Amino acid sequence: MAVTATVPSLPARRAPEVRELLAAGELLHELSHGLGGPYHMLLPGPFDANAAAFRQAFAEAGVDGRVYYAKKANKAALYSERAAVLGLGVDVASLGELRESLAAGVPGPDLVVTGPAKADVLLRVAVLQGALVAVDALDELERVTGAAAELGRIARVLLRRLPPAQPHSRFGLDDEELAAALRRCADGPVELEGFSFHLSGYDLAARADLAGELVRLCRHARTLGLRADRISIGGGFPVDYAHGDDWRRFTEAQRPEHYHAGKTFSGGFYPYHSPVAGADALRAILAAVPAGESEPLAALLRGVGVTVLVEPGRALLDQAGCTVFRIQGVKERDGYAILTVDGSSLSLSEQWFESEFLPDPVLVPRAPSPHGSYEACVGAATCLESDMLTWRRVPFPHRPAVGDLLVYLNTAGYQMDSNESPFHELPLPPKVVVEPASPDSFARPRWRLDRHS
């Protein structure tokens, strides 16, 4: 059943490595056959390039900066291993993430421990390893100082500031708590290295404003005899999944009837195009003049000798992985097809947010097929009516067939495993590291299973 496309397309941006893999296709099909199900493909090259871009942004601004990979964005061992090789820090929020990072070769002092209400065992190991701890509450400060006293160590801490613009956030210390924490830090055994915050959303000006406040807090803390020479501005760097013109056309044209069963989403959609993304977003923050200041953030930092820590997750993983499913059923319905693949929507975690991962999946056919537009949504191999990987009717360039592959691009950041489950006893998709046999070409790529798999 050939149909004329009546729904908008949203092509995903593709790194050169991804384009080469899709153009060849043989390796993708071989892995699908050999692994016997869906899998996640990990690409180290884009991760390395993104890390270099963040470092370059600091260098251009003349700011002393440090990049920490936010490990919560992906469970794979690969990216922590690359962080260790590149000399990046790693942001961890659990004992498991801390252990995995140490096993990957990241030194303890290169770890920053975040997250609310940290377990005592996590604080103990963090102190033993010399990790930096972002303290979120007064009782947590007491527990980390208690662990340091018991172990005969000095605990390295940042005090997390409650964002004044987000007073209902469950993260951070308000003015009164912050004043008490500063008094406590003066008593030891703790070294206050500076301040941090957790800010929801992607507003770059708001991040710059709060960074300016942290610089002022460093100045104040120094008057109390405290070190206070670094601030962490966290992550929240947007990722540009789709080109601007494509995103504009898509958002203007898409309607509920373009989705299977007229599905709508209360959670809205991630902004899949951002004109300022990744390391460019860091450049914009450093160039911004924070509220209450008269010079750019970069100049403020240089003037008082404050180091900036950033903790990107999604932005370091931009183009660093994709997810591959095999089509195992095609059903014609009401002018479009319903595809069923050998996995579940739990492998694309945007459904967790009552939303959808919008960039078009790429169809990689098993055999040549005549061209002609076909619209199809994508369902999972489960017994749940709601288990859809893609509710949207995607316009494919030819009719999908059983045995063809669907490749969801740029899924390394949060999509792969934030919400996975072996429902129906279906195994979790393994992670496969794919890299070129030579530095210059993906014509003959090599692969291995990720250590975490």
C-alpha cells in the first residue's frame, strides 16, 4: 500500500560516522542477527569531540574551567572510560556510579558527588577517595563532616545554593541554611571549595545570573577565611537534534491527527532544535552579564580567580550513540502502517516523561525496495496498547518490511537506559561500541560489547 505523505518529517542531524554506518548498513544487520534483538550502538568519537569543544570554550574565554561528564545520562562504561583517558571529571550521584567511574580509571579527586540526601556509605567512600561533594542540606553537611572526622580526612565540599528564581525546588540551601553552613565549614574537618546549584530548564541567562551570585558567595566566604575558589554551574546545555528549518516546518505542520489514535502529550516535547547548543551554550553563558553585575561572567571569574565546573551529560553524548530495532511485523491500518519491532518503548525513555522522541527513525532495508512514501507509527513487541516507540506517523521513503531495521539516531543522552525494563522477559538491549579500524574512515568499523553490558 503506497500512500502519499500527508504528515511532516523531522530528519535528525547526523554525524559523519553515523552517515557512513547508515549508508553501508551491513554491520547494522549483522549485529541485529548476531545479538538476536535490539541493541544500542555507542560511538566514542563524537564524545571526544564534544569534550574538546567544551574545553575550547573555556580556553577562548580565558577562564579556568573543568568538564565533568554527568554519568546519569548513560550507564555505559565506555563514556566513563573515555572521560578517564581524556582527563575529564565525572559527576556521580550514587555509590554504583562512583564505583563504576573508579573502575573505569577516573581518579577519586576527579569525581564530584551530587544528588539529594546522599547515603552514609556514599559519603564515606567519597571522603576516602578525595571526591568533591556537593552538599544539599545541613544534615548532609553534618554527616559528611562526621565521616571525615571518623576517617581522619578533610572532606572537600561545595555548598549547593537554592535558586532564588526556583524557590520550590527540592535542591539546595536557602539564605538562612547557607549562612549556617558557612559557619559550620569554618569549624572543619571540611574544606569549602565553593558553591553549586541545580537549575531546571535551558534558560542560559538564568544560569549566568545564578553563576554571578555564586561568584559573590565566593567573595563572601573568603572574608570568613574559607577557600571558595570554584563554582559549579551544572549541566542543562541544550542539544541540537534537528536543523532549524526542519524543526520550524515540523512544529508548524504537526497536528494530533498525525499521531496514531490521535495521541496527545501532556508533557510537551523537548526543544529538538536549539540555535545555541552544547559548547556554544557555555560560550554564551560566559559572555553574558549576570544580573546585578556590569561585566561579563568570564571577566568576573578571571577577576576573582574562580574556576568553573560544568557537568554536561546529554551535551557530551550528542551524536555519540543510536538505537537499532528490527521490524518483525507490519500491519496496514487506516491509510498508514503500524510497525512492530523487537523491543519496547522503555528503550526510548522520552515516553517516561509523557512525551515522544520526535526525530525520524531511519529505515535501513534488508533488501532493495522501490521508492514511494509510506507513513507508519512504531509499536513494541508487548501486550500493552500504550507501548509505542513512535506514536507519530513517520513518512518513510519506501514500504517498511519484516527484517528491515529502524535506527533511532542520537539516543545516547538519557534515551537508552533511564527507564529500561525486561518486561515480558525481553532482555535489555546490549550496548555495542563501534569504532573505525582506521582513524579516518568508518568504511571497515570494528565493534565490541560495552563492559557494562
